[in-house]
Amino acid sequence: MRPGALAGFTLALILAACAEDSTAPGPGSGDPNRGRQVYLTQCTACHNPDPSKPGSLAPPVKGSSPVLLEARLVRGMYPPGYKPKRESSVMQPMLHLAPAIPDLAAFLQ
């Protein structure tokens, strides 16, 4: 192989490795598959495995926005002006789930 061809081939490999994966969620969007896994492992003790149905201790959460998820999971509060589906304060903040909020929101949509 000629030196110029080898350099071109090497450059092509480097560029391919650095290119963004077009199948990966973009910034600000989440991965619904990861969100499903988080939901099933972290949320179904209180929420129904089917997020459109009421759980044993908690209301349905299908359609929950990232703003609502952030308020509940990080601050343990509701966003301003939000009317809760149930009047309870059982749910405590779950700060460890903050990085998963985009994924949860994508799954719950």
C-alpha cells in the first residue's frame, strides 16, 4: 500500500470513530429503553409496572414531563401550578435518578 493511501485510510478510520452515532438519542432527548429499565427497577415498588395504571401507592405516571420528573425526583416537590393526582407526600427525593430523567421521560411518553 502506498504511503498516501495508508494515510487516507487511517484518516477515514479516525473520522469514522469520532463521528456521532446517528441512532443515539440527541442532546436533551432520552433513550426510552434505558428509561424503561430504570422505571422497572426503581419505580414499580410504588407505581404500576404499566405506567398508565395506578400503582399500589402511587398514581399513573404515563406522560409525565421532564419538568415534573425533575421536581419530584430531585426536589421532592411539584412544579409550580401542577395539580397532583393524589394528595400524599410518601415519595421522597431520589437524587440518584437525576441523570436518568431524560430517559424516564422518553419512556413515559
